Amino acid sequence: MALRERNAFFALLVILIIATVLRTYQLERIPPGLYPDEAMNGVNTLQALGSGDFKIYYPDNNGREGLFINIQAFVLKSLGGVTEPWVLRLPSALIGILTVWGTYLLGKELFSKRVGLAASFFLATSFWHLVFSRIGFRAIMAPFFLVWALYLLHLAVRKASEKSPGFIFPAIAGGLLFGLGFHTYIAYRVAPLLLALFWWFFRKNDWFWYATLIFLGAAFLAGLPIGLYYLQNPADFLGRTSQISVWSSPSPLRDLTVNTLKTAGMFNFRGDFNWRHNFPGRAELFWPVGILFLAGICVGLRNVFRRTGGGIVPMDHGPTFENWETVRNLRFGFLLMFTWLILALLPVIISNEGLPHALRAILMIPPVMILAGTGAVWTYNYLRRHTRDSAVLPIAATLLALLIIYQVSQVYFIMWGRNPHTAGAFAKDYADIARTLDRLPRQVPKYVVVEAGGVGVDYQNAFLPDRKSIPVPAMTVMFMTDTYFPEDQRAKNVHYLLPEDVPNAPKEGLRFYIR
């Protein structure tokens, strides 16, 4: 029985409310502290707002694409210049919510409303996605742009095949979003290979070329600024990739195999061990979702290797998805998900650092959730055909949904959010120093001694004009106290020292140590 449009709307609304609550509740407290990499973004926002120079690429701290930082700067200015950690994390939360919506639309476009709803619910309640939706890292934008771009591209191609002029807007919008994705995170660079699948399936349709050329033209324009930057600064194109590449190891093939196995196991067995990315060692998927993900893979493989119709016009789905509403081309949808997973796997397995790595694998999240959604719908319909009492399954599904919501809330806000290891991973002690400095009278000299190591960041020192660089860990205090610029350091009587500067510093005043 088809899912009515009104029911689908209210179900999606509930899912988006759940996603919003999970991504904004206690954002000012969890995660605790402010990790220096996040704070580096914050300092860059202060630089951009102070100078008016919003960069395409910020070279500090091993280099980062500038789009996310510029969005953070806009939010910071809109909120009155409040230099609190939650301000840097708010864009991530909003982008995470929009990714949930986009996942519904893509799942609906490729498969059905039910798949879209299931996939978006799994994404909304995913600990994996929730963690990065509440941290000020640019990587959260990569799945957002790719989900929306692929949805709009498929929509444009479908409308073009129907010879509807309505294909023009989604082709332009999708292309712009696809191009903006190159301003996000290095893993996104595998995305163009996904377009080859569209070409393979729909190349014989003349109208496909109209939609695709418009899409590619818009994508080219949106990606042109970062492309030109990389042409002028080729060393920044690879960033740290060459430093951690598997090809630098003595046995790259063995490492590739091990890395692949570790990454494949992260979904259901052993996940990331970094406290910033995960509750160490826990599988990235809650076990019921993990089982449904495996079911979705099996269902997908069955559809890929059996004959189905070509094109993208809605078609009869055959016995595999009995009792579903009419869906799109299942073979294309599943091949797109599998290809996406494989391509997103590449940036993860070619690195030799901290595997399994949930952050580097962030581009895999949407296809994982959509495959889990297909597994959920197939399982539900299979059980419905073999269950006599029709009231049992809706109740069981509702209880499972409540269990998933309870589980992610408990793990994120209690087990992970209140754990002292999480506080350590997000440099809460540095944030505490910043808040102490803000409470002290301005007439009291305050000296921050930076003993922690890290990549050097250029800055101007009001106390020591010759000091031109300071390690990244100092950025947490600099951002939260708004003392990056020398005039702010003088106004607030805050001075930054390295250990070698301490003997020459005045004896009066208070000293704080970043270790």
C-alpha cells in the first residue's frame, strides 16, 4: 500500500525534529571544551572579520578549504561576535539537519518514500553522524553537498527524460552544490567518479545531455575558485595526504588489505578509537541498524545481478520488493550506493593513520543509511507477508525506533558526553583557562605559557613583538578570550609566552600553562 503524501510529510517532520533536538540540545556544553583544530577555525574567523579578507583556502594548521570557516565567520558576526565554542559548532548542527532532509529526498528519488524515511531516521539518530554534527570541523559539509547534488542531478535527469522544462533549475542548483563540495574536505574529490554511473545508464537519452551539461557548467563555476587556488598553490592540493599515505609504507599492499578490513569492520564490529570521533571501539552503527545495513547490501546485490529495466521512468519493481509502492530503477539506485561506498572508502584505506577512522570515512554515511533503509523496508515487508497479526509489526517498528532514539541519546549525552576522556580529547582544560582569564580583572597582568607543541601559527604578540609564531594549542585560549590581535591582548592584559620567553617576562601577574 502506497505511503500517502500527507503521512510521509508528517513522518519526515518528526524525523527532522528528532535530528534538530539531538544536534542542538546542550550544544553549549557538549562536547566540553574546544579542540585546538576547531579553535584554529575560530581564530581564522576573527582574522577574516577583522581584515575583511575571506580566503578561499586558509593555510594555517596544515591547510583547510575556506568555505566552512567563512560560514562560521558569518554566524559569529550574526550572533554579535560571541567567541564561545557552540558558535563554531552551530553551522555543523544546521548542516547535519539539512543532510538528514537531503537523505530523505535522495532515498525517495532513487527508491521510495519508505526508504527515504527509514534512511533519514537512521541518519538523524546515528551516533556517527551526530558526533560530527556537533563539532566545528569542515568535513560535515562533504556528505551534505553530495547528497543534495546527487538528488538534484537525478531529479533533473528524470525531468529531462520526460521533456519537462522543470529540469533546468535542479540541474543548475545541483551543479552549484556539487561544485561547492570541492570547497569542503579532501575526501570529496572522489565525487566526480560517481557521475560516470549516470553517463553509463542514461547516455542514450538525448535529454540527459542537456541536464548534464547544465549541471557540469554550474559545478565548474562553483568549483573554479578553489581549482584556481590549487593551480597556483599545488603543494596545498595534497595537504597532509602525502605524509600519511599508505604508499609511503614499506608494504603498501599489505597495509591496503589491513586498512580495508579495518574499515569494513567499523560498521558492525570495531569502530574508531579516537574519543573525538567515537565512543572508542564501538561499532559505528547501532546493532539493529547494522543488521539492516547488511540486509540492504544483500537485497542490493540481488537487484544488481538480476535483469531490470533501463532508464529512470518509474517501473514495476518485481517480486524482490513486493508490496512496495512503485519505485525508480532499483539497479541504478543500488549501483549508485555501492559505487559511492567504494569510492568513499578510497581516501580512508590509502591513509595509514588512526584506522578505523570515522572522520575520514564521513562521506560513506549517507549510502550506509540508505542501504540500511532498503534493508529495513525489505525486512518489514517480508515479515508482513509471514505474520498473521497485522498490528504486531507497526508496534514492533515503533518500539525499535524508540530504542534507537534512547540508545543514541544515552550513549552521546551520558556515556560519551560526560566522560572525562571526552573532556580531555576536546581540551577542556584549555577552555577552563580561557574562562578564568575572562573572569579576572583587566588590570591584572595575565601570562599564558604555551608548553604544548604543535604546528606553528603566525600571530602578532603585544608583549614580544619579535615573537611571530605560536603552537596551535594556544588557539583555544586565543579564540575564547578574543585575544588574537595585539590590541586585544593589550586591552585585556593577556600575554602569550613560549617556555624560552619566561625568564625575560615580568615577575608580577598571574601565569597559566597550556601543556
